[in-house]
Amino acid sequence: MLFRSAVLLACLAVVPFLAMFSHKIPREWRVSPRTAARVPPAPADSPSPAAPADSRPSAGPAASGPPVAADPPATVEEQLRNLGAVSIACVPLAGGTIHRCSCRVAADPSGQLQRVFQTSNPDPSVGMRNLLGQVQFWKHRLASMAAPREPRLR
């Protein structure tokens, strides 16, 4: 019983302390546990374990075929505007390594009620595409809920 009480008191003191002062912890300390779990990349001159042994580098960019083009952020913004989004923003956070993308979409016909969508990603274009996916999914779900249903026969 004494041990449980001591653990409870320690948690009651340590958890609020960490919550109050977590912003004071240096960024390197917060990031290091995440980076320690990652596997370091293989050197460029060593073959990757997934590549076949007889694979040779291609002659150039034209030989490998056209790259897959991702939607540029302007196109994604246009798509969001077509879905009714306003206040579209993608800004870097304090560290500059992560971008927060957000927008608002009217949830009722009058526009008084708005739904806020947010996402964050190191790559702003990926963040904007994630935001577009969230809005499209929400619009699809609303459309499926509003679809007229056939009356049931009893």
C-alpha cells in the first residue's frame, strides 16, 4: 500500500511538472528518441538489400521514364476552393521543419457554421494534399448521409 501511494504521489507531481515545462526541453532532446529508432540509410555505393544483384544505374533521367508529377500546391488550393474551402493556409511551425496546413469549409448553407480542417507534414505539398483528402472525404460522407433512402415496407 505504501509503494502504491508513493507511485501515485510521484505521478501526481511528475506529470504536471513535465506538462508545464515540456516546452523548455531542448529540441535535440525531444527529437533524439525518434531519430534513434530510425535505421540509418545505406551508403550510396553499396547495393540496397531489395535491389537485384545485376541491376545497373540507368543512362539518365530520360531512360528511366517520366517522373510521376505530384499536384503542385496551387492546383491543390484550386481544388480546395472548388470544394468551398476558405482561409487556406500552409505555414511553417516554429522549428521550420514542419508545416501546418489548414482551411475552413462551410458546414451549413448560410456559411455561419464552418468546419476547420488541419494537418501537418514536413513537406508542405504533402500536407496540402492530405488537407484536400480530408475535405473530399468529409464532403463524400455528407453526400452519402444526405442521399434519399427508400422507404421500408412493413
